[in-house]
Amino acid sequence: MKKSILFGMMLMLAGSATFAQLPTFNLGLKGGINFAKLNTDFAKEENRLGYQAGAWARVGIAGFIIQPEAYLAGKGGEFKTDNSSGGVDATGKVRFTTLDVPVLLGTKIGLGPLGVRFMAGPVVSFVLDKNLSWDSTNEAFTKDNYKDQNWGAQIGAGVDIANITLDLRYEAGLSNVSNDDSFKKQNLWQLSLGFKLL
């Protein structure tokens, strides 16, 4: 009798371990803000408040997760150049609307409805619209000067509470956004709130 009970318990544990290794799948929506900075050598850069809105999917297996996403984002930067007397000579703004597609790899710890995630991975940004303004003649502020695609890398953490997700990430640009290197890489912080549909 004791052997039968012990054997039954071992079967239950083995079944639980096997079930824990089965892939999980989630699908959701997200929206949030970003604080973007576009680096350049010819002016002082200022952060620009932007947005993001889109969808994400998540596959989890054996303690690891893969999370591809697709979302629209508003990015860019604001700039000021100084004149010889120390005053502001000119100001400019660069605004991009992009379709961002990150693919993140990470892990999740926690049990039940509460979990903490750590993720990192590449992101490609497809520029859908360019809005440029400059109150002085400057060749850097022409639409043809900007690439239609850029690469970056994201790293961050997230919290899941039941069907609600909260993420904070840093994105570092890996490629210059302009063809002549007048503008360098786009770096930004992201804060987003999401909801699991599945």
C-alpha cells in the first residue's frame, strides 16, 4: 500500500513537472510614453516626449520567454545652437513616426497572478513619417537626409499583475538616423501599460 501511494505521488510530481515545461502563449495590447533624445554634434540636444501604441505576443517555455512586438511610436528630438555672444542662434525639431518591431528574449520569475520579467533584444524601426522644422537654413533639416530604417537594442524589466502588464525599458540606437551623420543615434526611455487578451 505504501509503495502504491509513493508511486502515485511520483507520477503526480512527474506530471506536474511535464506540464510546467509546456509552452505558454499570451497576446496583448500596450500603450505608453517615451522620452527620446537624438544625438548630434552641432547643437545642444533636448529630450522629447513621445508615445507608443501597439500589440505584443509572448511565448514562454522552461523559464524563458520570447516576446515579439509591433507598435507605432513618436520619436525625435529638439535642438538649440548658440551664437558667438552666448545666446540662442537657432532652434529645431525633428519628429518621426515609426513602426517599431522588437524581438525580446528574457525570463520571468514569480507565481500565480504576479510575475517579474527581465528582457533584452534587438529592435528595428521603420520610419513612416518625418516632420522637420528649423528656424534657420540648415541642410540637416531636409527629409531626404534621414534613413527610412534604423536599428536599436532594448533592455528592461516588467511586472505582470493578473492581466495587467507594466514595462520600463531603455532603447539604445545602433545606427545613425541621418545619411550624412549630422544626427547620430536615437536613444530613449519607454514606460508602457499593457493588457493581456489571451
